[in-house]
Amino acid sequence: MPQNNSWKDAVEKVLSASPTPMHYNDIAQEIIEQGLRTKLGATPAATVNALMAKSIKDEGERSPYRRVARGVFMMAGPDTAGKAAGDGSPPPSPPVHREKLTPTVERSDEDEEQYDIVTSFGMFWRRENVIFANTMKLLGKQKTVSEPVDFYGQLGVYLLYDGREVIYVGRSTDRPLGRRLFEHTQDRLASRWDRFSWFGLMPVTDDGKLHPLPEAFESSKLIPALEAILVEALEPRQNRKRGDDLASVEYIQEKDPEMTRQEEKDLLNRLSQRE
């Protein structure tokens, strides 16, 4: 049965019990699996990340947390350096500076918050799980037990698939993601796609709403973000990991509840006709 812990207490219980630093996604998953919270909201991983990032920013050395890598945290303590290295050895020396053609983005505490270029994404969502109409919804969950978020109004880029082959790349700027997908059920691509992926720019609030876009994006973040989208979407064999600057949260598709209700209604109608 879920316990009534604060987010802070839940995070510290998980991190204190871990022998190694943890990514905030894994911390959130442990909180869920251990039942440490009664309410999770729509963005549990983002909430965990923001709590620790804000503590480090506001409290500095007095913060109970230490960031050891992008999105990876541990509890502060006298053995912080050795534990962060993972084997008791001192942290590695900084890399040798090399000349770069593109500008360097200074890392800061704000980099760990949701206001990056891409804030959320969904991979290989099924067309059949969406009711395409004027009142349609694009529902996704960050975790299986978190609150669903409607991404109909999201802005960003998307891909349409025929099986696993990308057949179309589009953008939602003047019209939201849901509207653009609805249009593709009526245009020349209508019979050609069965799945879609999307990468959204609008942040998601803890109560599951889409937040307006920031006034401006730093141009030096755009190229790494675009590269990260392509790596995630196309999964090239020679790329060993997700793009470094895709600091966003994946949402798993949630079937529209209205579709389930309609299926149940149709089943009852068929059973009644047999009697």
C-alpha cells in the first residue's frame, strides 16, 4: 500500500539505500515500485529531477544531493567523490580542451529542468489507439501508474511509419500535433501509415497540462537537439546511445478510454443479439 511520504523523503529513502548514483528516472521508478508516494502526478520523473536540481541550485554545498552526471544523482557525504566514480577511485581528470566549430553551451542547474529544446516524446504510438475526430485526444503516461497527459496541443516534429519504415516527417507549429495527425487521416497518406512518433517542445506541468513555449531557445542547443531526435527516431546501427542532448522524458501511449467504452458497448450489443 502506498505510503504518505513527501517527495523529498521518498527520494532520500531510495538514494540512501542505493550503493551507486542513480538517474532520476530510476529514482522515480523505485518510488513507484516501493509504494513510497500516495500521489504521483503526471510527471513523477520530472518532479524528482526538479526537486534535486533546485536543492543543488538554492543550497549549494548544503544540499543533501550531489549531481555526478547529467540527470544522475547521489546523496552527499564524505565519500562523495569515490562513490561517484563507482569504484572508490578519485574522479577522472577533465578532458583536454579541443577547438570546436560550434559554440559550447555552459551547463547549469537550469539545464536539468524541463525547459530544454525537446521536453517530451513518444515512440511508435499506434494509430489504432486514437479516435480521430474533432475532439480527439493523444494520451500518454510517463509511468504506468502516473496520470495521463493529453498531447493533442503539443508542438514539435513527428514521423509517420508504414510498419517500421519512416514515410513522412512533419512539423506542428501553426497547427498542433493532434490536428496535423488528423489531417493525415484524410490526405494522400491516409492509408499508408499505422504508427507515429513525436518530439514535443512544450513542457508538461505536474498536473498534466502543456505549458506555453519559452520565449526563445538558445541557438547553440538546436543542433545537438536535432541530432538527438534523429538518433532516437531512426536508431542507426552505429550510434551506441541516445543523443546526448535529448534531455526529455518518453511517454508511453495510453489508449483513449472512449475507445474502450465503445468496444465494451459493441460487445454487449453482439451478445444481446445472440440471445
